[in-house]
Amino acid sequence: METIAEIQTSDDTVVHEQGWQSWSPSTSYRLGAAPHRPVDEDKRLIAYRHATDPAPGTYCGEGLFAVAEGDSVTLFAAADPTAEVPTILAVRDGDRLVISANGSVEIRQHTGDIPSALTAWADEVCARLAVPPPRPAPTGWCSWYEYFTDVTADDIVDNLEAMEDLELPIDVVQVDDGYQREVGDWLVPSGRFPDVPGLFAHIRDHGRRAGIWTAPFLVSARSELLAEHPDWLVGKENPVLVGHNWGQALYALDTTHPAARDYLRTVFTTFAEWGIDYHKIDFVYAGAVPGRRHADVSGIEAYRDGLELIREVIGPDAYLLGCGAPQLPSIGVVDAMRVSPDIALEYAPDSGDLSQPAQLGAVLNGESRRFQHGRFWVNDPDCIVARPAVEHRTEWAEHISVNGGLRASSDRLRGLDSWGLDTTRRLLSEPIPARFT
């Protein structure tokens, strides 16, 4: 780390951290407030940047950090956010804030508040990188928050019929995690989905677009992919652990390995043959983790290569939604981006770690990343969940209404009460600003 600035502070100084990926907390703090950090190593691996572990009391932005004193904002930003995302640290030393970074950072002065400074920076980045305005997102229904990995083909059909009977304006039916046998084995169906191609044909026959969930850069310990191709992992004979989920260890696919790239091409070409033109790619932070790869490139370069390969295979007309994704390295490739951790029935996570599923962290990030919507992509605040079991469901619906660009329901539609159904219909129908200011 190299010191790049020292800023005079006061009791009114506010700092803003930009988290690494979708789930990493991103928000502003009054100087002296404790920043949000992982509560254990596994959560750090799965929701924060692997190479970053700031000391207690140290503020940290991944490629983007701001300091506000009154109406003066000093913004520290990656010089080339799609190629290098330096970690920016800030430590209080008496009445000064010492800023350091481990890469190329631009320092900008802005008159106004932090949101306006972030917005001005994003506009400049889009102009410099020639990022085209994002396409409006289709509306959708997703199986995850009602059925999780226990979803069946019958559940999809039941809700497809329900959205027709209830005349809900849903464009895409997205089959989420659970259709596949293991994470990494995307073309091997679970026993609950006897005819996956036939199910997607059924969705399209009913006038909806077919959508699918994958975590294309993950390889799970129980997968056939790992058993047959251990040399495709980042780290090779010493594979890099990227977390635990689904009751097993998770590793990263080496997106620079020619055979692994061919596998990704096969998977997404097959999906296109099945009529799928909406893709939610999840846990894609794995593609950027540091480690030994077939090609001698940085994690960010490997991630971009993998992301661009998927974009090329699915074609320009398919819709691509990133999740669990490094934010800045994804600029210019995805159509929409999850900007927060998952929603959950609970308002706050039991662990206290705001990267974990709950409404509190989802709102925190969704509000602080408003500036990205309509510039880098369409912001996805996460799904509409409107059933009575959701704590503070009125507040969650309002958050989506104010901060949501992508709108997708994830309830069992026939199980909604009258408020839930009316709210779901309203959120799916209301106009969405092209940009948030």
C-alpha cells in the first residue's frame, strides 16, 4: 500500500466505502463509526474480496472511496475500473485521515454530497469507456425464495399457470438453483426435473421467455466436473477455496483454461438451443479470485475473459444478470446487476453480518448504489417477496419501488394474500426511471 493523500477531518466527516461485489456492504459512515465487516472467515471468502482483510477501524473501498467534509467531497477512484480495482484504505491519525492504495487511483474534488459525486464519476466513466445505455429489464418470476433447492418442475408449471390466471405482467420465468444435480454440472438434471428442455419449451409455448440460474465460475466438491477435471480449477493441484455452501466446499473454475472455456461454451450453447434467452449468473466473484491459472493473468482479467465469453455465446439479444459479482470489473458486459445481498424473510441477519441474506443489508446497498442504475447497467435490488411471512414487507416493497430497476416476483403466486398480490402487480407494472439521480 502507498499513501496517496491526507485529509483534515472533523467530527462531521463522512466516509463512503464501495464494496467489492454484489453482497459486500457498501455505505457511508460518520468518521469513527465501526465499518461493516465479516463475522467469520467463510463469510469473508464468499461475500468480500479475498485479497483484502483490513485491520479493525480501517475504512476500505474497492476501487471507489469518498470522504465528505461539509459540501466538499474528495473521491478516490480506480483509474481503469474494468482492468484494475485497487484497494483503498483510510486510517484516522489524530485529526487527519491517511489514505493509501495498492494501485492506480484518480483523486477528484466535488462540490455537493457523496451521492452526487458518485453519480458524476459514473457518468464520466460511461463516457470514457463508451458504455451504451442499458436495455430496460424484462419483468420476471423466480423460483428461489419460495422453493429454494427443493424446487420441482411441477412448481414451475403451477406458477406459470397462476401468472396466467392472475393476469400478472411477467415476461420471464426463471428456473433457479435446484434443477441441476450439483453446482458445476449444469447439464445434469436433478431427479425433480425429468425433462429440463421440455420444461423450457413449455414456458415458451405459454408466451413467456425462458430464464435460468447458474453459478458458472463455481465448481462444488461433489460435482462430476471436479472429479473429472481437477486441472480446471484455479490453483491447480492446490485449488483455491472460495467458500462453503450447499453443505460442501466450493472452488473456482479457471476461465483461462482452454478446455474449461470449451465447457462454458457447451453449457451456454445448449441453453440457447433449449430456447433460454435470460441468464442469471451467480457467485461469479469466483472467477476473479487470486490464484494460479492456465494463463498468467490477473484475477480481474480472467473474470472479464469469462464474462465476455458468456456474453458472446448467449448473443447480444439475450439478457444477462450478474449476481455475487465484482461490481466495477463487470461494467459494460452485463445488462443488469444485483447490487445487494439477498433478501430474506428476516429483517436482519442472525449473524450480524450485513453481507448475508436479510432486508437490512439489501436496503443498505440498494440505496448507496443507486448511482449505478441506468449508467453501468439496470440495478437489481433483489426480488419482490410480498407474502405475509416477510418481516417489514411494506418497507421492502417501498424500497423496490424507489430503488429497483429490475422487477421479479419470487413468491408462490397462489399463496399471496390480497395485499401481496396487489403489491406484486403494482411493482411489476409501474414505470421505472431510465436513471436514478
